[in-house]
Amino acid sequence: MPYEPPTHSVERSLRATTGAKIVAGVDEVGRGAWAGPVTVCAAITGLRRPPEGLTDSKLLTPRRRTELATDLEKWVTAHALGHASPEEIDDLGMTAALRLAAVRALEALPVRPDAVILDGKHNYLGAPWTVRTVIKGDQSCVAVAAASVIAKVRRDAMMAELGLAHADFCFEANAGYPSPVHRAALEALGPTPHHRVSWAYMDALPRWQHLKKARVGVPATAAEIGGQLGFDF
């Protein structure tokens, strides 16, 4: 079944209701991974027609996603990426790490957006940003869909490069997410410097319990715990 293409309707609404002239779409990738950073892309597209086939990155084949990302990086008015490292995720918790990565992306743009369209239902960005959250915004909003594709392709490439020194974990195939090969490598070799060692998956690795990091004073959300155990929220 073909998917409905994303539109500029939310951006138009923000322009009409808030007076925003520059609107950025923001999406993240890596939230549920066991290894690697969480990566956020902020993209400004204006109201131009996007490249053919734009949709949520998860609905595209890896080959098509890579091709589209190349086109999008040339097509968007501006885009920037922000990352929060595994150490920052362990220390701060995922919600605060997401905000850190998103702020880094937004502040790296050549212009400051007047408003932000954030994928999902939870506003992890907060003040002073003017935010509109949109569930499945990566399917329905052009700027968010563009951010989704660019973030996914760029983080996958980063994980493949990190994986060169850790071949047993197959980061080039799983991008740091749970997989049978990833689990087996963790049991045999323990976590790499790129793993989030405060996460609940470490509880299933008794041989490596001495490496687990306790996060002080930052309770995990239900969604975060699910991601830590390998469930997709």
C-alpha cells in the first residue's frame, strides 16, 4: 500500500498561529540502541516540494534511504546534526540526552528557527523553544521526514565506522541496536567503549556486572527501560 506523502500543513499552521517565519523539523535516531550516540537532525525546508519518495526513514530500504539522504542534504535550506554520547546518556538519562542533542543540532543551524516541529508526542525540548509535537511527524511533515532520513543515514554511517574496531558486534548491520549477533558479542567480549553501560541489558551479563554504571538521581522512564531491554517504543 502506498503511503501518503508528507506535507507542509503543520508548518503552515505554525506560521499562521505563531507568526513563525523559519520552522525546523526535528527527529532523532538511536534512542533504543545499546551502543552509539543518540543523534538528532534539525532541518529547515521552507515550503518547497520535496524530492520524490520522501517519507519516514524506517519505511525506506537502506539503499533508497541513502540515495534520498544525498538528495535531501542538497535540497534542504539548512540542516545540522547534534549528538549525545553514550557517556552523556548514562549520566543524564535519555530524555535529557535527547534535549542536549536537539539543542546542539538547532544551535548549529545557520539561522535560529522561530518554531520547531518535533516528532512524537513528548516535548523533550522545552523552553525557550516554541515546539509543536506531531505523532508520526516523520511520515506527515516534510521537514521532520527530511530530518528523519538524514539522521538515520548519518548515524548508520557513524556506527559502521565505529564498528571497524569491533567487528564481532556487527555495528555496520545493527547500528548498535539489539540483535542476536550483538547479544552474543556482549556475552563473550563485554561492552565496548561505545556501549551505554547503565542500561538494563547489562543485568543479563553477569560476567560483566562490574562494568555496569549506576545513574544517580535520574529515574528511567517506561519507554527508556523498554529500549534498554531491546523493545521498540
